[in-house]
Amino acid sequence: MKSSLILSVLCTAVVLGVQPSPAAETPALKALLITGGCCHDYAKQKDLLKNGLEARANLKVDIIYVADGSTSPKLPILGNPEYAKGYDVVIHDECGADINNEAIVEAVLKPHRDGIPGVNLHCGVHSYRIGDPNKPATNGTPHALWFEYLGLQSSGHGAQLPIAISFTDHESPITKDLADWTTIGEELYNNIKIFPTAHALAHGKQVSKGANGTERTSDFVVVWTNQYLGNTRVFTTTIGHNNQTVDDPRYLDLVTRGVLWACGKLGEDGKPMAGYGK
């Protein structure tokens, strides 16, 4: 009787044209979000990111978080080159400016050297720095390890002030149909060096005042992609200091597209490929 009931339900579904959801058929992309360290409300932001990304795409986000507010957070991935095994993408949202041991940085990079895509948010850009970040790095040196992966070298930022974000490549699937916007008070990261493998997607402009009241406008790349070692896709944005920005639908839309693009699951129209949308 039970078999007959199941068969009847299936036949009814076929007659009515009911189709299973593509997302239900497609395994979720597995993303590893690494977070913790200095200067940010990671305790809240990790959940804002996880919930925002999973609501927008067929993603399963696992979190590695340490409640360590130092510039050398004791992240469990450190010294473990196999930390990303089984994941489709790693999202670096940690803040460890003083994690500068060459062997440790090499181990963090190992999954990306092996082809696992990377997404980097805000202070992930200011982590794993070897040597003076204010001096342009030379390719192939320890100084350049993390910067070559990112595709851009940044060393610092100014005060928290609104940033006018302008998308400069409207043909990229990541930015297609996304509208420019102005953030709340945010940190605008500088650009010390842009590597030839990087491709800018958006600039950020910020107006500040000097001690004498003179206005100055700073203009830097804030969103870009990079082709790391020729075979690994990397997406990065330096935006995302404050909770209100991380929870902004415009920010989460951008980061979601960046994750899907890095994994090769974003269509040229800017929409998730079949099975990867929500």
C-alpha cells in the first residue's frame, strides 16, 4: 500500500508539471569563512556574512572564528596547509597584520596555490604581511607572497568617512547591473601596488579635511579580481569595516557574486548558474 501511495504521488507530480528545485538537486558549494583578530566586530560579522551569503546562493558556509582581538590571532589554520581540504572556496575575513612568518604564510597560501579559489574581505587584505607594507613588493620575494595572491598591495587607511563606490567595469558578471552607492563611515584602503594579474572592478572616493580645513579627495581601487598563478580565481573588496556595511544588501549582493564568480558558478548575465541561486 505504501509503494502504491508513493507511486501515485509521483505520477500526480508529473501530471501537474511539478519539477524538483535545481538548487535541491545541486550540492551546495562549500565555503570556509575564516575570521577573527584585531579591530572588528567579528563575533557579529561572521553571522551576518554566513546568513547573507546562504540566503542569496546555494552555499553552505562553515566558520572558523577565534575571539582573539590581537594582530596575531591564534587561528587554527596557521601551520596547517590542508586546512581547506574539502572546500570549494575560502573566504579570508581575518585581521592578522603581524602574522609574518614566511612558512606560515606559505601554508595559508597552499590551498590557493593548488587551485582553491579565494575571496578576501577588508582586513584580509592587511594580513600576512612580511616586511614593510609601504614599500612596493618585488614579485617572487617573501615580501610579495600575500600581495601576489591578492593582486594588490595595500598598507593602510585613513579615517572612517563615507566612501563613494563607483563600478568601473560594467561588463563583468560580478558588477553587471549593480548600482553605485555611498557607504556610511568606512575605511578606504590605499593602493601601494597593483599587480598586472589584477583587474579593477570599482573605485572608492573619500573626501577628508586637513588640519587647516583643506579638502582632499582620495581615490583607490576597492573591488577587484585576480588570476593567481594563472589558475586560481581570487575576488577581493577592501570595503566592510562596520556591521552596518557588512549587513547592507548591496554589500552582500556584491560579495555573493564574487564568491560565485571565484567558483566559476556565475553566469555572464550576473546571475547564479542553474542550481546555485536561491
